[in-house]
Amino acid sequence: MDALTWLEGTMIAQAIRETPWMYPAFETTHYIGLAMLVGGIMLIDLRLLGFARDLPLPPILGLLPWVWAGFAINVVTGTLMFVYGATSFGTNRMFWLKMTLMALAGVNALVFTLSTRSADWIASGHAPGRIKAIATLSLALWLGVMAAGRWMAYV
């Protein structure tokens, strides 16, 4: 708890608390990043699961840079919002559930990336069973991240 108290007392946290527009701006930007991240992931995962088969898979996978940009935005804004309320967020079980689900989603993304390095199936647009399993898990994890993030305010 001492580290959380220290973090919440830093100049950055004080600036966020003392500037009325700063926290809402970070939160708004966090939602924009979330839309880029989860919106892109959901489109990719749903396509991998066989939805919208008339859309070629390679261009859908072209959304990945936008997904990573959304992730980067959320890391920055999420960190700043955490600093603002470190003692509250750091002791919130939904925050830790969200972080755990994000870590698992990251491992899942790594498995996906490694599974697509020499993937002849991409051109055909028909994902093999292991890729469909990764896509299903991805959807579940990211929906869980969003739900846990929203529940942080109420638990």
C-alpha cells in the first residue's frame, strides 16, 4: 500500500487531480483506444470464426496495426488513470481481474502471432481449428477485460 500511496502523491497524479479536464480527457481517449483495440480484435476474430466469409482474410488482418495502436493508447491512458487513483485501483479486485485477463489475452495474441508465421491457410480464408480456438478465447478474454474494467467503478 505504501507504493500505491507514493504513486498517488506524485506530481503527475497531482496534476491530473488539479486539472479538471485531464482525467475525463484520459478516460475519453482510453475509450477511443478501446474501440480501436477491441473493435479490430472482434472483426478479426469473428472473421477467423467464419463470419463474413465474403471478406478476404488478408485485408482483415491488416487491421492489426490499428489494434496495436489502440493497445498502446490504452496502456498510456490506463497508466495515467491508475496513477491518479492508485490506492483505489490497486486494491480493487476487478482491476486485478482486468489485468489478469489482459495478460492472458496477451499470451493468446502471442500464440496467434506464432501460429500465423507460416500460415498457408490465410490466403484461403479458412482458419484451422486451433486458430478458431485462439479466436474464441480472444473474444472471451477481451469481453472479460471490458466487463471487468466497467465493473471497477462498482466493486
